Amino acid sequence: MKILISILMTITFIFASDATIEVIKKIDSLPSIAVEDGSTHKDETLKMKFFKSLVADLNVISLFNVDRRKFNNDFDTNEVDVENKNINYVLKYNLSENNGPGFSVEMKIIKNNEVILRKNYKISNHKKYMFVAHTIAYEVNNFMGGPSIEWIKRKVIFSRVVAPLKSEIVIADYTLSYQHVVVKGGFNLFPKWSSQKQNGFYYTSLNETKPTLKHVDTRSAKITSLISSEGMMTCSDVNANGTKLLLTMAPKGQPDIYLYDVKTKKVKRVTKYKGIDVSGQFMGNDRIVFVSNRLGYPNIFSKGLYTNDIEQMVYYGKSNASCTANGEYIVYKARESSNAFSRNTFNLHIISTKTDFIRRLTASGVNEFPRFSNDGDAVIFIKNYKNQSSIGIIRLNHNKNYLFPLKYGKVQAMDW
């Protein structure tokens, strides 16, 4: 029974400048930007998809009031459309065909009829057009002096449940416009990138006699079984250089957090509580945060990796779970209602370990499995609301949320 409860807890818990400052940027004070398409490519569908992706990315970086109308204009001239004469910035691009597969993109930003930024891109796969749009937004953000948004170019990996005891592991861009199924068949959950380079990932296979942690090398497609455990086995976090893993295992019926050394394959038990300790997250090199029921209900605690000191991190709410950490900040999921006859609301909150400030990040539905971006600028999370499963992005310093719905299935867990 304890193992069953801990598995449910794990699935439920998981299912920059000061991030707690008030937003000071107002929408009316942002400069305006318009996008003009000067493409010579013949594929009208591709051109429209690229335009929509680029406009969406410019909106997400939160530096402009973005004009969503589509303008067509000759790329080679620096003259802008007459309707854009009073726009602060105009981004022009030319999507053109290559001699071989794929396409090329030329991009320039015009201000007062002068080119202030110019970039060229090539891509060999039409299906990955959105990654060019993401890269353009990244370049524009850097040029304008915005905070780091390295995350916009990264790939998201997630597991989605498509039928009872059947799932798929998918690699996608953050908007879910691009999706590539990399593991299918059986019940495979909790994917986690194995390095910052995103050239491999871990996942839990429930298709063997014991839950088994496996590793996939995305370059060679080689799958390696690493470690199994009775009861449960999940990789909840990987350290910055990819050498250590935090695992939740229950080899003797008691779920605890373990430290796994990738090189030596040695396992060290980190928590030793008679109840439930799950979902460990690295908080620097020698400390972790995790979820435990040691107060009689799920809550967030921290512990030294090599010491026995335990500290309660959250004092608000009676059901707090599914956490992520970056520097001094922790984002966690909290139950906001307790209704036996209807669905409850679970929202994400952010706290600073150095202050008593708490900020709510979401407002409705079931919001879970938060993950900080590496630079701490954003949080990605899963939102389930009105039978729709989505991946969301929270821009912490801009106080903006963006949702990208899944076309089918339900997101179980993810990483970026």
C-alpha cells in the first residue's frame, strides 16, 4: 500500500533579477514591431506557418507590442509598408528555397529606414521551420538587450499517455509545433534530459518485472538499462554537468531519494524517513529540495546531500508538491481547494529561500510538474483544464503565461 501511495504521490506531485519583484513594464510603454514577409519560397503553407511562429515568438520574448497582421513587402528594399511608417521596428525576412533539401532565411530589422540587424539561416528539414523562428527571436532579444532566453531554442521532452498503460515519449519544441516520437510501445514515463547538450535522456520503463531506469542516446538511438528497483524507480533530476542523478526508489517498500553516480554506477541513499520522500531536485552542488509527507501531508523540504539537516521550505497550504529549484528560488504546486464533488484547483507558487515572499503564478485548473529554465528566466509546466492538456511557459520577470495545447493524449511528465 505504501508503494502504491508513493507512486501516486510522485505522479500527482510531478503531474535573473529577483523573480519576486513586481512587474514594472507596461504594455503601452513597449516599442512596437511589425513583421513583413518578402519570401520567394513557393510553398504558401510553409510561409504562413513560419510567419505565425515568428510572430508568436516575438510576443513571447515580451519586449514589443507585436502587430500580428501579415504584410508582404519586397525584402531587398529598406522601405517599409506604408502602414508601418510609424512602427518603431520592422522585421523583414525572406524564406527561400535551397538547391538541396530545406530552405534559407534572410532576416533584417529596420528602424527609420536603416538596417540595424541582419542575420542569415539555413535549415535542412522543412518540418523544423519553427526552430529558425525561435532562433530569430533569440537573436532579436539579445540585440535588444533582453534577459537571457536560451530556453527558447531548447527542445522539450515529454511523455504522454495515449491509452491505458500505453504512452509515448516525444521530443518537441516549446510550442509543440514540432513533435517527434522517440519511444513508443508499452508504458514509459518520466523522461529527463541526461545533459545540457540534450543528446540523450533517461526514462522509466514499466514494461519489465521491475521498474527500470533506461538511457537513450539520441545520436545512435542506443537504449541502455541502468538500474531497477522494486516498487518504483524515477529520475527526478540531473545535476548541471550530467554526472549525478537524483532517483526515487523503494527497494524495501519505503520510497526514498538516492544519489546515483553516472560514471561509477554507485548509489547512495540520501533520505531515510519511514514515510514518503520523493521528487528530489538539485539546489546547488550539495543540497536538494524534495517532497515529503513527514508533517502528515505533502510539503516541500530541503536537505544537505551529505548531511542529515532537514529544513521545511513552505509554510503555506496543506498539500504542496511537485517542486523545482533555481538558485534561491523554489516553484511548487499547491492545492487551492478541497472539494469532494468536483475537480480541485492546483496552482504554482514561487518563493525565495531568503525572504518570506510568496507569489502565485497560475490561476485555474491543475498546474503541475514545474521546471525552471537553466537561466532562471522562465518556468515550464503542465496544465490540465477542461479536459485539455497543455504545456505552459511562465516568463517570471514579465508576469506572463503562455499555453500550448496538446492535440491528443495527456502530458504525464516533461523536461527541457
